[in-house]
Amino acid sequence: MTESRRVFRELHQAGCFVIPNPWDAGSARVLAQLGFKALATTSSGLAWTLGRSDNHVSLEETLEHLRRIVRSVEIPVNADFEGGFATAPAEVAANVLAATATGVAGLSIEDSTGDTARPLFDFDLSVERIRAARRAIDASGTGVLLTGRSEGFIVGRPDLHETIRRLTAYAEAGAECLYAPGIRTGAEITAVVQAVAPRPVNVLVGSDFATVAALAELGVRRISVGGALARTAWTGFLAAAREIAAEGTFTGLARATPFDEINELFGRLPPPPSTGRP
């Protein structure tokens, strides 16, 4: 097991940590320099950099992105591996095995289908997909940490009972961290934390509904922000660009962080690690 994977596992054993989501090598390197202990990729952030909507990036593009992010920092990187880029468990396993070779310290598999009429995979298939991912990681011998995600709250099926049913089954199938993006209330979060204990829980924070201290008090072990940092960057870009297009004025540019400050920030960063990682 590599040092980054060992560190990533240790982070999940006690306390609460924030795992922010960069969308490219530059944002990854800045977040690492700010002192975060681990990073996670974001499928939406990556897709937007390619001029696409979320979940419209290929497996090969994602694997190359994972390699690029891993090579840009020394801290652990968790992969947003969407639904494993396949439906059938055997194909999910093959793709997960490929992801373990990128150098990531962890990866997540979700149960959403992308079909609004049937947004979640059937329960038994969803569990078998997690079990297949578990077998692939074990076969790789890498020690990559597996997160099982249930997407009901963000795909129009906000059923806490069903979400907990799925997460507990994913834990039994080999998921080492559990994640239900979209849960927000203290009651929802506490119910999930207690249901899967002692397995760690990841909570998604995409707005200001919580604080690190409050989530830690509820027993949350890991906090991610998904595409929220990318959305924040795009917010500034869109406001300034729309002003130029509509008004012919440039006041938004005057509010930007000065060139020298940003350029100096990247100049202060150490060169990307040449560790021989995949």
C-alpha cells in the first residue's frame, strides 16, 4: 500500500476532515497548498472544463484526469467514479480495476441510472455493483478505499428509509465509507451516521447549511463540496462575461484577484511531485 493510501485510510479512522473537490491540476495544487489533507475529484467540474454537462465524460477521459490530478499533488486523491461507467457488475469491476491503477487513494460508486423515470438501479443490482467493485479492489491489492453512494436525495427520490437500507447494504457488500449526497438536516445526517456505524460517513456541502464543527458534532467523518468550488469559479466568470456581452462594461474584471497575486501563488508552489506514481 502506498503512503498516500495509508494516510487516506487513517483520515477515516477518527475526527472529521474536509476533502475539497478540484477540477484541474491547478486547482488541485492550490488546495493542497492551503493545507487540506486530501482531495476528491468532481465529475461535474471535470465535465464543465471540457464544455459538457455532468455525466458526459468517457471512462478513458476520466482515467486520464485521475492520473493528472494524482500526479499534481502529494496528498491522497479520491475519485468521483460516477456509476463505474457501466451497468453490469462485471463491467463495473473491470473499470474499477483500471481506476486503481491511476494512483487514487479512494473511489466512489453511485447507484443513479441517469434515467429520470427510473433514477436508481434496482436494489439487488446496486448491491451487487458495490460487491463487484469490492472484489476488483481486493484483486488489485492496492488498498484503495471504497465509498458507496446512494443518490436518492439528488435524483428525486428523497426517501431516508430507502437511502439507509441501501447504505447499510453497501456497507455489508464491502463499502468502507458511505455517502448520501443531498441529506441536509441534523436528523437525516444523524440517522445515516447511526445506521452505518462504525463505518465513516461523507456529507456533501454545496451551500452554507452547515459548518465543519456542526457536522463533526453529528459524527460525520468526511465532508466534500462536489462541484461547488467549480460553481463558485464559474459564478465569477459568468458575471464578468455577461456584463461585457450585455453592457460593454468591465467592472467585474476590476473585482478580480490581481494578476500578480495569482501568478505569484503558482510561482510559490513546489513543482509537481515526480514520485513515479501511476
